[in-house]
Amino acid sequence: MNKKSLSQQVADDIYRMIMDDKTFQPGDQLPNENSLSEKLGVSRATLREAIRILSSQGVLEVYRGKGTYIATDMRAFKDFGLGNLDRMRIRLKDLYEARLLFEPEMAAIACRRATDEEIANIIHIGKQVEQVIHAGEDRTEIDQQFHRAIVTASHNDFMMRLVPIVNRAVAESILLNDGKQTLAENTLTDHALVMEFLQKRDAGAAKQAMSIHIHHAIATLNLNVGEDPIF
């Protein structure tokens, strides 16, 4: 049995503080990074990695400029074992299969229904994703915002309920692919195409671009979803 990394141990400790010790409750904000790292006796870098692990599991929610909060949806705490990459890969396969079923079509619908302001917002967020990637920073939250903005622009209330699927897939894929550049490079290229076709309101091309984007992630993560791109 592989020994857990320090960051995984810290993630487990925080998880127990939530579930067993009731130190934190759903909706609570975690203490600031300095205080919590001192309390846990670890470096801030280790704490940040632990928070990334818990965020990918849906236990924590990170809001840039606001802080880190305990998820309010208790169902998120009944997930698979934390940090288990094999289980994470199995779950990612399911998540990406789900994304293939609806996200390319949402990009196409957004081309037809989005307001000019919504298209401009998607492009703005897309540019922020590019900046974060070039800066070598964690792009999880801003990448999620990009995909969420597209689903929102489809003006389909039911599909908005599927946004957590996208958020979880983005977070876990970045975590699983940590330290590798292929996924980030594909994101730059694929997002640029999606934005171009959204601006042109070319629904068919936007659908194809989103499908290619998802399949690039599937290939990079070796998920073996085993389906042809949806064109």
C-alpha cells in the first residue's frame, strides 16, 4: 500500500475536523492560510495542496479574493476516498462521459441564445484563463467560470443544474494532471477556438470545438472513454 503524501494526510486531517470533530460546519470559512498552516504544523504550500485535493472532491469551495469555505451540500462529503488517484480516474471517466452528452450542445445553443453581453463576458473570462495559465497559477476556479458562463448563456435552467459536473471534472482533471503542460496547452488552443466560434455565432463549429476540447482532456488524462468525437 502506497504511503500517503503529506498534503493528502493534511487533507484527511481537515476532512476529519469537518466530519468527526465538527470543528467546521458546512458554509463556514476556513481560517486564513497562515493560521491554519500553523495549527496543522505544515507549510503553506502543503496546506494549499491539501485544499486543492479537498476542493476537487467537492468538500471545500475556493473563491478567489474571498477565501475557502466548507461546501454546503453534504452529499459532497460522501464521495470516494480522498486522494485515491485510481478512483479519481474512474470518476473522471464518468464525469467526462456526462460532459460529452451535454456540453458541446450547450456551446451550440449559447451561440443562438446568448446576449452580446454574455458573449463578451465569456471572452473576458477566457482571456483571464489564458493569463492565469501563462502565469503558471492555479486555473481551477477561472476555468470553471469559463465553462459555467457558456452553460449560463444557453438560458436552460435545467442544464444549469449540471454545472457541478463540469466544476468537478475541471478541478479533478487539473489535480490529476498536476505538473504536466499538455492539458494547459490544449486548454489555451481549445478555448481560443470555442471563443472564436461563439463570437461568430457559428453553432456547429462551437459544438465541434467544445467536443474536441473535452476529447483532448480525455486523451491527456488517459480516461479511455472510448467514444468518437461528437461533430
